[in-house]
Amino acid sequence: MSPIAKLAVGALCFILGLGYLYRPDLIERMNAFLRETVLNDAHIALERRKWGAFFLLAAFLFLYMGLTSLGRP
């Protein structure tokens, strides 16, 4: 995976993580769009903090991997 792709995935996960923690109304609107394929109302209502923490941890992992890959020759 290229460093730019890692940075992009990390930034996306970071935004999703913050969305789950601070703006669940935006996530609920996104859930209405993706309800059939990816998300479930029970995950939004009952496991909001768990999903938010997961996305933030994934974001930091991908951002770290991407930034360290950019520094190498």
C-alpha cells in the first residue's frame, strides 16, 4: 500500500472516528444512505463509542504508517 493511500485511509478513519464521537447525527444520516449494505441502527445507537474509538485508532495507525513511509528514500 502506498504512503499516500495510507494517509488517505488514516484521514478517512480519523474523520469517521470524530464523527461517531462528536456528531452522531451526521453518522445517522450517512447510515440512512448505507443502511442496507454496511451499517445497522443497533451499531449506531448502542456501540457508538466503540466504533468511534476503533476508527480513531485505525486513523492513528494509518497516519503513522503513511508518514513514516514518506520519510524513507
